[in-house]
Amino acid sequence: MTLYSDPRDHHSHAVRMVLAEKGVTVDIQDVNPSRLPRQLGEVNPYNTVPTLVDRELVLYQSAVIIEYLDERFPHPPLLPVYPVARAQSRLLMYRIDKDWSANLTLLMRGKGGQRVLARAHQTLRESVVAAAPVFTEKPFFFNDEFSLVDCCVAPILWRLNHVGIELPERQTRGITRYMQKMFTRQSFRDSLTELELEMRE
């Protein structure tokens, strides 16, 4: 099994975290987005990362990859058993991708006009702060157990300082506790690249 992964990208980080949580042995190929390897274009028509190659199967788009990994390696399970709860988890991952990921990607790339980046910065900060009460309701994000949703949320929160987003301490104590719990989790530590470690040094 081979994973083409951008060592700075939070989508790639989410996939690496799932692999670490499952204890899956995988060949991780670090990819520089500005110099994509020929092999990636041969297996993925969109030439994007993360891309997972498992024998004859090729998957791209992080949500597809992490759900496949959860079904392919069922222990420990990272999605709820019941259909309603599974659907709610999928919806949360979709909302995180739409509300947080898009703005974070803009800020990480640093491309676009100053007004566009400022809007992305403000929108992401306000959205994370608005979600603060959610982090106090359950041990994990909207769940009593660690799940795929946490694998999507934690890499985003790891990058907030790197893109200049500071959270108001009084309003976001629940988020701070959640981050401490996630960032010390073994699978999270094992999933970090050197470039990601440098983001919070």
C-alpha cells in the first residue's frame, strides 16, 4: 500500500492519522505540490494528493480514502455502527471541509489577494470560535469515542497558529483541552511530518 502525501497538507495529515490509528504499514511518498512525480499522474487523473494505491485500487479525495481505510481495517472502528450516527459523522466531515478546510487551504498556500486572505482568516477564526461549545459537550468532537471526524479536525487545529490565528482564551478553553488531548495522542504524534512539527515550534 502506497500513500502519496503532501507533508504540509491537512487532508494528507488526516489520512496519515487514520493509518497510524489503525496501525497500518504503508509506504508514504512525500510529494511537493510544485513538483508532482510522474507516477502520481499515471494513477490519478487529477494529479492530486492525498492518493492511496492499494494493489489495483487507486483512491483520491481524503474523505473517500479514510472511509475506505476504516472499512478495510475495521479495528478499531472509527465510524459509529448505527446508520443515523454514521450519516451524522459524514455530514460533520462535509461541513468541516466546506467551512474550515477551504479557508485553511487558502491561508496555507498564501496565494490570492490580500482581501481574499484576510476574509479567509477572519471566517476561519470566527467559525472555529463559534464551534467552541461543541468541544465541551463530549470527550471527542460530537462523539463519546474517537472517530474519523477527529482525524479531520485535529490537523486543522494544529495549523491555526501557523496561519496566524490565535483563539480567545476565555471563549475557547474547551478547544484548548481538546487540542491537548489530540496533539498528545500517539496516532497523531506518529502521523506528523518534520514540516508539520516545525509549524508549532
